Amino acid sequence: MVDLNVKKVESEYKSFQEISTYRKQHHRILVFLGPAFIAGVAYIDPGNFATNITAGSKYGYLLLWVVLVSNVMAILIQSLSAKLGIATGLNLPEVSRENLPKPVSFGLWIQGELVVMATDLAEFIGAALGLYLLFGIPLFPAALISAVGSFAILELQRRGVRQLEAGIAGLVLIVVIAFGLQMFFAQPDPASIFKGLFTPQFQGVDSVMLAAGILGATVMPHAIYLHSALTQNRVVGKTEMERKKIFHYEFLDVFIAMIIAGAVNACMLIVAAALFFKSDLLVEDLDVAFNQFSALIGPFAAILFGVALLASGLASSSVGTKTGDIIMQGYIKRRIPLYLRRAITMIPPLAVIALGVNPTAALVISQIILSFGIPFALVPLIMFTSNKKIMGGLVNHGLTKLFAWSIAFVIISLNLFLLYQTLQLLF
């Protein structure tokens, strides 16, 4: 006989009391799995491909520790975002609107929209480049096809949260399998991997700038906004004890999703180091990487890379659109139809592609822009989750505050350094 509780798991929102009646533990856990996987797509978007492949080909395993540190940061940051939604029943932009002056909220909305635009740039270029590499379709027509694909994924959202989660999880699985197989083909050196993971070091200013790009591609500001919205009403706790138990389950979701995302990012860099750096090849363009995969391993490895890039771009597209809707509604209490928003946000990336800008360079620039957006999401997040009046029993403990503010300091410092070096190059 089929357990009738399985059907309950498929419904979208429920109370914690209802979930506590489930006879099997894994049925309870299933209810909470999903939000972090949707937010986690931001951690393996096409921008990560560009920064990780470049880092691996230029510096070998040197910056692998940056991926590890970024992933540890991501676990804490996304857990804080999930906790805010659980404790308040509001998302980060809504909490900001209620607790910050109107001009500040308006300014945060503007920068949030710019962050989403940078995200859209990475998504569209990644998906279009994937189609170009796989089928030889010119970039602009490929971008238009990607736009159709992004609308199809948005249609999943109209059908319900679970359908959207299933669709995105399937695309993420494609990326995981692709890079898992590439790791097998590349046969990296385990000793070098271990050293790269646990020996923090840089080699000159360029490596620091690339580390900031990796950080910007890993800890994503729009994922911070999105995660709080995905947990704010998913499971409703009526008491502080229930909300704490909900957070306990949601942290498991965060941990699993971020470990998967971190492993994929590490695989990207390791594969580039094992193949390109070892062969003394500086690969800064994803189309060059595609061709080199074919030359060094074989056509199948190149196809895996192209399929992963396409899946990543399509999965990320719906996440960016959904985040833009959350940002506008939260900060200024305005909303436009998702399909209209998707159509509007397509214009800048399509223009960049039409102008013939180098796709990989545009991806790296988008990640640098995103790294500057992190403090505007992260600082309010830490402030609010450290406020007992807002969070109640889920307020940050002293050690959590210390780690969170330390992360914010490191990220902001790296961004300031990156800005200084960029201005020096320009002037």
C-alpha cells in the first residue's frame, strides 16, 4: 500500500504541526528539501565556469582554497537567510523595508535590480554559449533560443513550487554528472588537490583579483534575497520551539545543497588545473576551453562541458527572474508580471551579445559586479538576524555573529582592494 503521507509531502505549504504527524522521518525531511537547491543554483551559474576555469588554467590548484572558504561562507550566509524567513515570515527586502528609512530601502532596491541584471548577463551568455558550442548556433540566435527556454522554466513556477524545484534539481543533476565524469577523465593529482585546498596563498595582484571574482561567483547576493523568500511561508511554525525545529531541518537542506555546489565549483577548477595548467595552456575563454577539452580528452568531454554550461544557464535564468520579483515587491511594494519582467531583463544581455562583446570577459565582469552587491545584502542580513526583537529565539548567538561579521569584513575588504586595482588599471 502507498503511504498516504507521501501525497501530503507534495503539497506546497503546511504547518509544522501537520508535518509532525508524519510517521516516517524521511517524509518529514522531504518537506524541507528544496529551497537551498533553488538558491544554490546561483552558486554554479555560468559565471562560476568562467572564473574557475580561468583560475585553474592560470594558477593550477593555487586558488582551490578560495573555493573551499567561499563554500563555508555560503553555508553560513544561506542558513542566516533561511533563518530570517522562518523567524519573521518575511523575506530580506520586506524586513529591510520595515526597519530601514525609505530612502535607504529605495537605494537597496536600485542596487538589487542592478545585481539581477548582472546575474541575467551571466545566465544568458552561459546558455547561449552552450548552444553555440554544442550546435554551432551563432550567439545572438542562441540567446533568443535560451530566452524561450527560460520562459519554459518560468512556466514550471506557475504550476507550483515543487514543480519548479524538480525542474531545477534535474538541471543541477546534469551539471553534477558532467563535471563528475570530467574529473574521472582528467585524473588530477590528489596531493596537489589537498595542498590547494588547505594551503591559503596568492601569487601577485592578479591572483587576488581572480580570488575576488571566485568569491563574487560563489557567494551570490541574489541568492541571499531569494532564500529568505523561499522559506518564509514554506512551513509555518506557530511557536518559537516549532520555528527552531523548522530551522534545524532547513539547515540540513542548506548543508546538502551547498556541499554539492562547492564540490561542482572545486571540480571546475581542478579539471582546468589538471588539463590546462599542466599542459601550460592559459584558457580564459570558455569556447577555447571547449575546444581544448576535445583536443586533450576527446569530443565526449567537450560535449559534457557544453551541456553543463547550457543546463547551468537555463536553471539560473528562472532564479534571477524570481529574485527580481522578490526584490521589487519587498523593497517598494510593487510587482510586475513575471513574464514581463523576464522580457525586460533580457534586453541588456541580448544587447551585450549583439554588440559582440567577448562572452567569457562579460561573464567575469558580471561576477565582479556581483561581488560588489554582496555587502548590500549581507550587512542587513547580519544586522536583522542579530536583532532579538526581529528574530526572537532564532537570534544569532555570539559565535555566529563573530563569524558572520568576519565574513562580511573579508568580502568588503576584497571588494575595496578589487576596486582600487581596477581604478589603477584604468587611470
